[in-house]
Amino acid sequence: MNGPIQQLQKYVGKFLGNGINHENESFLGELEIKPMINAKGLMISFCATGKDETIFHQEETIIAPTETENIALWTLNSNVPYFYKHDYVFSEPVEGATATFKFYHNKPEDLQSFREEIAIDLWPDGNISYRYSWGMPGGDYKERSGLRLARKS
């Protein structure tokens, strides 16, 4: 049950990287992973800042087991109005990664709802990727922003 949490525990620390958002703007991403309550869960803090220091996205995210023994991700961020739950769905790693964890808020094919995927990729060199895919009701669902981050020294 705790496979993703146990694997992500190895990536506790601070990371930096450059990415592109859904409006094709470059940003600097800062991500920190911290263990929570006897390593039962994780807290992820993330901030994407543009070249002019505009904050494009800021979030506090929790990954933890649910009472039904699944794993979920909850995020409170500057781009959506609520604390959204995303359910973990097993996925094969993207090419070259050692692991990929995908968390979904609503199903991508549900055109009646806002749907979102947050994906985390772990790389053999110790890097981590953080990617967002989403679609508005009635709109296209596709990857919108993401980046690969290296451990901050």
C-alpha cells in the first residue's frame, strides 16, 4: 500500500528546476518534500516563479494513506479554489524514470467536470519531475505544465 510514499521518502529534501507553464512561459520551480507524522505521509511545497518574479503557481500538497488503505494526494494551491483530492492510480514509469506516480482528480474522459492529473517521476540520477495535466469542463485534457528538478545543494 505505501509503495509510493516509501519511494518518495528517499527524495525528502529541496529541489530546483526550470519549466514551462500552460501559457508557454518559462518559470523557476522550487519543490520541497518533507516527511509527516512518523513518515506515514509527505508534505510537498511547490512554487513556480516567472522571470519577473511573478508567482505563477504556489501549493501545499499532502500525500498520505486513506482510511480505505489507498493512497491519495490533496492539494491546496493558488490556481484552484478548493482543497482537491486526487486518487493514486498505478502507472508504468515514463521512459527512463525509475517510477512514475499519477494522482487523478476526476477521470480525464469526464468532459462534464474539471479534471486534473498530478504526476511525479523519480529519476535514477536523483532528479524528480512534477507535471500537471488538466482539462476544463467541455475542454481538452492535456499536459499543461511541468519540469524536472535537481536536488538543491
